Amino acid sequence: MIKKHLTEQTAIFFSVSKWLVLSSITGIIIGIIVTFFLKILHLAEYSRDIVTFPYYYLLPFALVATVWIVKTFAPNAQGHGTEKVIEAVHKNYGKINLMVIPVKLLATVMTIFAGGSVGKEGPAAQIGAGAASWLSDVLHFTKQDRKKLVICGISAGFASVFGTPIAGAIFGVEVLIIGVIMYDVLLPSFIAGFAAFTTAQFLGVEYTYYDLHFYQNVVLDLPLILEVIVAGIFFGIVSDIFVTMVMWSEKAIKALKFNVYVKAFAGGCVLILITLFFGDKYLGLGLSTIKDLLGPEPYVGSNLPWYTFLLKTITTSISLGVGGSGGIITPIFYVGAASGHLFGEIMQQHVSLFAALGFVSVVAGTTNTPIAATIMAVELFGLEMAHYAALSVVISFLLTGHRSVFSSQILAMKKSDMLSVRFGDDIEKAEIELEDDEKNQIRNFHQRLQEKRRKRNDQRKQQKLEKKRNKKE
């Protein structure tokens, strides 16, 4: 018994030591690469002034160039990054072409420079995963070890771009399978996330954290809890709208029988028209708008119209649908904060609180990552946010249903006992229907309704006949 125990503990010790070293090295490498990416992205945004005309006039040309670069040099760099990484983990043991890193970096910078409504976290995750895959090949890892290291790379990419090492690390693990966290990768992911985040900070990356101070004026009371519950329902609806719009736009644009470059150019022209009518607040990363919505002065963002979150959803759907390169989480942050701000204004109180709740709840709903979203709320907004965030986040996560902006997520749970779900499929292909008992109950309910309607109609006919008889008499 003692010998068996010592053997077990020795094996675990060597395994933990191995992954501590590997995940630390991976995190440092990814931290350096992501820092380079963020610095170039920052430089590109601030270089728009060199253009003598409105920068967004470049959108049609930038989108065409982006499609050409991706199509020619690294087709796997297409889209918003995270989706392709999840697909690679599930279908190819994390194998990612090294060319994805420079191509994704260049294509994303071009898209955001011209005003494409995309984010930076998806490319960071794909860059991190690509670097981890390359390192695995250099070290001649097995398929299983490569898959594990690539997951660490995803977490490191998210942690270093979010500025939230714990939430970023958990997001990288939680986003792969809905309802399951891979505990064997949890420690390496944490280490890689912390290493990447620390490296990025050391190299000068500055992160934005929001000091809301809402807790100074908010007490934990029943009316506010009820409002947060209603807010969670609202954010679930917003999440569903976002997922539906992104999926519908992608399918509709693919169905158009035009050349991909024509679609990209036309999409850029549509974005220009939207901007001319509604302004350029719905283009690019939109970080300044998010900062206004979450700032200590909640009414700074009040000049935004109520439909802000819908317009951002539309511009993001078009930008990604026609071939723009970039992430989707930053636009989700924007949509969440804007919808939360709207909800706070409707309630006429706690505007910053609801904007913050929307920020994390819509992420949970659209990506099926409630644990990461709750921890992110604590890391970004403070510990006092935890109880409200947990409530709103979980409600939004459940109400969005078995849907996601990442169609390659594997489904391993059902969000209602009334549903029958086949586990193990991609969420896009998952077969979801009512349980047999529920079907029978609903069928019986409809039959009863039809019977009542039939009896009611018979009674009305009988009454009409009696009235006619009385008139004749």
C-alpha cells in the first residue's frame, strides 16, 4: 500500500513539475508575442490621423486586402480566431499552422485600422495557440501533450489581452466544452496565463480596470436583487439577438453568389453608409465608448441612443461576415455594456452597475462561459460585484439556450430538464428537442385547447341559431 502511494505521488510530482516548466515557458513566449501584437495595434489606431480623409473610407479596400492575405497565406486564420482554435483542439489535437501567427496579426491590424468592428482577443488566442503548437512540434510532443499545451496557449492569449489572468485562463479552458472544465489542464493554464500576463505587464502593456464605486451606494436588498434577475433575463435576450445576428449574417453572406472580394468591398461600403448616418462610434474596438459606459460618471454615455447595442451587433456581423479579421469578444463587451447602460436608464438607478453586469453577462450568454465571466467581473470591477454578477451571468447563460458564437464548442450539458440533448456534438450540429413526456404534455395541452375552441364555436353557432329562431317567432 505504501509503495503504491509513493509511486502515485512521485508520478504526480514529476507531471506537475513538467507542466509548471512547460506552461511557464509557453506563457512567457506568448506574452512577448501578444505584447508585440498589442503595441502594433495601438500604433495603428493612433496612426489614423495620417490619413487626410475619414479613415473608415478605407474599409472596402482593407477588407478586400484582408480576405486576399488570409485566403492566400493561411486560410485557417479566417474569422474571429477563437472559433478556429476550438476547432483545431477538438478535431486536430491542437495542430495549427505557424503561418497563422503573422497572417492573423497583419490581417487584424489592417481590419481594425480601417474601422472594422472586431476585437483583439480572438487573434491573441489564435496567436497563443499557434505559438504553443509550434513549440510542441519543436519538442516532438505527442498529440495529447500538444493538445494540452495548445489549451495553455489559448489561456495565455486571453489572459494577456484581457488583463485578467484568472478569468482569461479559465475562459481558455471553459470555452472548449459547454458544461465541462478540463481539470487536468487547469493548473498549466493558470501558470501560462499568469506568465503571459506578467510578461506583457513587464514589457509595458497597460490594462484598463474600472473603479465603479457602486458598492458605496448600493446595499444588498431584495428590490435590487429582483432588478438584477430581470436584468439577467434582458441580457439573455440580448445575447440571443447577438448570436442570431452573427450566425444569420454569416450564412446570408455566404449564400450570395458573388466573388468573395466583391462581398468584402460591398460590406465595407455598407459599413461606410452606416457610419455616415450614425457616426463612427460603432466601428473599431470601441474601447473609449466602453470606458464611458463603465466610468464613474454614469451619464457620460447617456448621449448614445438606445439602439447602440443593436447597431454594434450589425456592424460586427457585417465586418466578420464579409471576411474581416479580428475577435468577437470585444464587440460583445461593447454590446453588453451598452445594453446594461440602457437597462440602468430604464430603471433610473445604478446605471454603472447594470452596465458592468451587461459587460460580463452577455459574454457568458454568447460564449457559454459563466464561471470565467463571473471571475472577470471580480477582476475588472471589484469583489463587491461578485454576488450580483453571479446571479445575472448564470441567468443570461441559461436563457441564451444551446447556442453560441463559437459553433465548434462541444455540447456536454442541457440547460433544461424539459429538453432532450445529444451530448458530444458540435453545438452547431447538436440535436435538441423536447423530452417525450414534455411532448405528450404539450400535445395534450394543444388538444385540450382545440377541444375547448371547438365547443366554444359550437356554442356560438347554437346561440346564433336560437337568436334567428326567436326573431322569426
